[in-house]
Amino acid sequence: MSMANLAMAQQHIPLVFARLDEQQRRWVAGLLSELLGRGGTKQVAELAGIDPKTVRQGRIDLTRELNEYPDDGRVRRPGGGRPSIKKKS
């Protein structure tokens, strides 16, 4: 990446990533990593302030064409999270 592009990326990537939800951040990071090629995962992770594993997962998601993420408006898949509290009778 040239110095001019790097300076622009350092300014704009955190700004854009702050407005995306966690899935979108991962997917955009994966896409940018793919575009940069070798070493892209590390560069994007450093610029975006996210873990390289997150960038790699974004690349995997894109390779699988986001099939595991239906477009139903949810950020997280159903079934995750804390179990609901049930009263004992």
C-alpha cells in the first residue's frame, strides 16, 4: 500500500468501522484483506483495531458466500446468548 493510500486508510477505516455492526465489520475487513493480498489480514487488523482472527473469519464468511447468515435483520444467529430464567413451580 502506498504512503498516500495508507494515510487515507488510517483516517477513514476507523470512521467507517465505527458505524458498522459486528458482522458488517468482519465482512468488510475480510474483503479489504482479500484485496490487499499477502499480509492484508495483519494490515487490516491493525488499521481497524480488530483481532486478525476476526479478519480471517470475515474472509471465510465471504468464501462461503454468507450462506450461514440469513438476511432476516438479526445481527446474531438465533440460539446464542444466555438461557432465559424459568420459574420453578
